[in-house]
Amino acid sequence: MNCIIVDDEKMARVIIKTLCKSIKSLNLVQEFSSAIDAIKYLNENQIDLIFLDIHMPGFSGLDFIKTLKNPPKIIFTTADPQFAIEAFEYDFIVDYLLKPIELPRFIKAIKKAEKLSLSQDKFDIKINNSTDNDFYVNIDRRLIKIDLPTIYLIEAKGDYINIKTDEKNYVVHSTLKKIEGKLPDSLFLKVHRSYIINVKKIIDIEDNSVLIKKDVIPVSRSNRPELMKRLDLL
Amino acid sequence: MEKPNLEYIEKLSRGNESIRNELINVIKTEFPNELKKYHISAKNIDFKQIEDNVHRIKHKFSILGLETSYETANNFEKSLREHRLDNAQKEYFENVLEVISEFLKTI
């Protein structure tokens, strides 16, 4: 994660810089003694995480976050416990560290930020209907086009779905319910609470299951009539 | 009155001499400037400025392990926010500043 520090006190910046060095996944790209300078920087650069002091002369950390159009994740580093409630009103506030910051507490905050990155950025699904034949998923901040006819199976995996295509599989943070609405009825059918299949890819059907590629997928009793209706039976 | 110590700095630097020296150098450079700014604001009885300076300085209290002094600085800051200049709090705070100034000469 690329991060910056915004704190008017040099000692505080040096401490956070020292703590950052202990964490391999953190790349400290810049530090600012003034919130205004940080805003200018953020207008031209994209970063993942800000360590932000609240009590700064002239322009507080809380004023600062109100100016951000597309805020990255923020960890407050402050000596003021009284702002915690207000700070957590913002979704992008990851944690609230009280000075002097100890390494174990710092590590805990970074883990929270990383976890949030995984759920919000890395695996976040952003399905945009481009045509009837494809959609896009956001993986690692790249929008990847998936051709609908190549999908043969979508399976629920906890908070994620696994989209299996002829080429490869895509694990994205979403639900079957969310993706179901984006898929054409002519191709896809939910046959079980955990599975949506491409009916054109069915190889064979047994009583309570279908074979798609090498996957045997259960068919729930309530969905079986709809499945049978979709098939071109001789 | 409690005595300053380098426990936090030692813990943070984890035996790395250059990190330890950097932290000590920063505190030795930054503290006298903050002290000067505090005294100017106190002389001018500028509540907002005094409050800002007390806030910045109190972080040094906690870095130097002065837990009780940190709490009294918190109370002093709160009084200033309410535009009250409590002489007992001010005197205690300034005594701590002197103790720190003397301590920094020894490290």
C-alpha cells in the first residue's frame, strides 16, 4: 500500500515513518507537515492510505477529509480521543491510533486497512452492462471483460463468487443474487442456492444434479421444473 | 515529579542505533522550538496558540514516559480550550518543560 503521513509535528512523522519501515507491505511515498500541501499532492497522485493527525493548526484532519473527493483509506494518528466518534462516521476511516503509537497497535491498524483493501478493491465486483454478451468485473483495480457465453458456472463461496469460464476462473467479492440480475435468462439459471449454471453448457442431467464440464452441480427440487422447461427435449 | 525516560524510544528503535539517534535528534531539535513558541503564546495570552502549543508539546511528554504530566497537560489544554488560564496547571506544565529541557541536555 502506498501511503503518506500528514502531521504538523516532525517527531510524530518520524515515529510513523519508523513504524512504517517495520511493515513490508507499506510504501511510504511522502510526508507533509501541512494539510494544504497534502491536498495539493492528492489532487495529482493516487495513494492507498493516509496517516492523518487531527489536531493541526489552521486546518484540522477532520477539515482535511471533508475536502477529499475520492478519499483513500485513512488512519487517524492523534492524541485526542474525543474525536473518535466523529471520525468513525466516515466509511473510509480504518482506525484511530492514540499517540504515542506502539508497534503492535500499529500492526493491528495496518491489518485492518489491508483487510479492507481486499474486500473493497482487490475483489470488488463492479458489473457494468456493456452489451448483452459481456460484463466487466473489477479485479485488482482492472476492469476485466468476461464474455457471458464463456461462463459455464458461477458458484457462491461465502462473501465471494467464483465465476468459471472456459478460459479461467475469477473470484470476486459479490453475491449470487447480485450477479443473477445481470445475467440473461436465456443462458443462465440458478439451479441451487449456491450455483448458477449456463444451461447451454450442460453435458448431462441426472435426477438431482447436472454435469457441466467436469463439475457435478446439485439441482434443488424446487429449481428442477424450471431447468427441465429450458431444455430442448426430444 | 516523575522523571523522563527513553523507554518508548528504545522500544521503537528495537536496538537500531541509527533510528534511536534520529528520534533523539528530532526531539532535541523540535522541543526547544516548541518551548519558545509556547512561551511567546503564553506571554501574549493567546488561548488558541497556547492550546496548540500545549497540544504539540504534550506528545513529547508521552514519548518521554511522563504519564502523569501528560494527563495534567490534557487538563491544561482543556481549560485553554474553554478560555480559562489555570495558574496551577500552567505552573505544573512549565515545571515539566524545565525538567524535559534539563533531561534533553543529558542525552
